[in-house]
Amino acid sequence: MARAPDRTRELQPPGPLDLRRSMSTGYGAMDPGTKRDSRGLWRATHTPDGPCTVLIRSGPPVRVWAWGPGADFAMANVEEWLGFHDDPSSLVTHDPVVARAKRRQPGLRMGRGRDIWEVLLPTILGQRVKTEEASASWRHLTNTFGSKPHFEGAPRGLRVPARPEDLKKISLPAYHRFGVEMSRARTMLEACHHIRYVERAAAMPAEEAVPQLMRLPGIGPWTTMLTVAAVHGYPDAVPVGDYHIPSVVSHALAGEARATDERMLELLEPYRGQRWRVIRLLGADVGHAPRFGPKRPTFAAGVELATARHERRRRGS
């Protein structure tokens, strides 16, 4: 390591810990704020004290290194991020499928305390489009408006995510060059113009944060529930309106390849209070439901194609 960390800690987990899944953002290797390499899991993030870069290595003991102005805050909150407060055994299973998933994924914990902007903004980008498309837009925005990590030895591509103060300066039409059409761009800007309002939601209990966030234009149940699931570690979040989750649940619990939100809610009713935990466990254990039909081209792919054509014309090819 090129520079000694500003802070280090060793932690003893209260039980099994799946570091990757407990810290997952949903974008995997495409998330510019989280990377993995042979040294462990890296996170570049904002804190109330400023940005920082964190390296976490599985244990036990779990070892944590932090660089940057936010290092103290990160060290004080890393146990929350990892879900040490969470009790996976609190899930009472009612069928063999969930019981098997719980047994196979003992270290999947509901982490909390993430910076709300690093969850809300990419989730807004995920409205009505594929994960790959939303990831490409968020990566482009972060590469443009984010900042370098505070440790020069961090993995290539790791970036401290963009901030609402920067993103609200982008004009509505200019979002198109990041692969974001008018509807999602308008929702992004509305959220970025209500910084204090959104940050108050992060400080509320999850049950109060849900209606708080849903008062913002363009923020519905899907965006809200995915946000409070990660920021508050809310084990009962159910993101209705998702393209895949209802079918994952119905395929796992009822052997049905396709399902509506209503059918998903019916199947999850015995797990009220723990429905997001069940969704996460089923996703980790069963994966996706059967897929049918061709994949549609994404908006981001269209933008990339148009850009390539423009470059060829400019060069005279």
C-alpha cells in the first residue's frame, strides 16, 4: 500500500458474514463506488466529515482500513454498513424453499447507514430501464462529476460518487448525453433540488421515511423501497413495480414462471415484517425465474451507437 491508512480496525462479527452480499449495491462490478480485488472489498463514499476510501477484508476478524477526511466516521459506522446489528435468525420460515435459502445464506445481513444519495440517485436511474443501462448512466455521471479515491493504490475505476450539488447543475436536456431521458432526468433534478428534505428522510425510521420520499415528484414505491432497504436496513421493504422480483418469488415459492405484484404480495404475506430479507435470500439462492423472448436494445446502447456513428462521420470514415 502506497500510503498508510488514516484509521484501521479489527472487528469480530456477531455471526456468519457474507461481505459481498451484505455490502451489495445491486450494480455489482459496474458500481463505480464499490470494487473487489484480491485485497478485499473497496468502498469510496461520502460521509458528513467528507469523502473517504475504505477497504474491508473478510475474517474473522474482519479487517478495515480507511483513508481520507471521512475515515473516522467510516470506522464508527462500518459495523452498521456490514449489518452487525442485524439478526438473520429472526426470520421464521414457513416453507422448505425459504428454509433452504436461509440455511445456505447464513451470512446475508441487512446493512444500513449508507449515504442516501449513493442509493437514491442510481435507483432513480433504474426506473423503467435495465440494470445495465442504469449502471452505465451512473458510472458515466460518477466518472464525470465524482472524485478520485483517497488512496492511490485503490482498484482501477473506483470513484467517490457524484453529489446532488453537482448533478443539479446539469440542464435537463444535457442529461441525454449520460443516457438519461427527460422523465428520469426530471426526477433526478427534483431530488437534487430538495437536498435537506431527502437527508431528513435518511434520519427518520424507515416507516416514516417511506411516505417522506414518496412525496417527491417521480419517486414511487419501487424507488422508495429499494432506497430504505439499503439506507435503513429495512427487512420488510417490498419494491412493487419491479420487472423481475415478482417472478423470482413466484418461481421459487409456487413454481410459477411469471407473476404480478399482487401474486408476489400474496406469496410473501406469511413473511410480513421480513419480506425484503426473503426476497434477498431467494435471489441469492434461486437466482432468476425462467426467461423468455428476445432482449430489447437499451437506451444506453442506442446512445453509444449514435455516438459511434457521429465519430465516424466526423473522422470522414
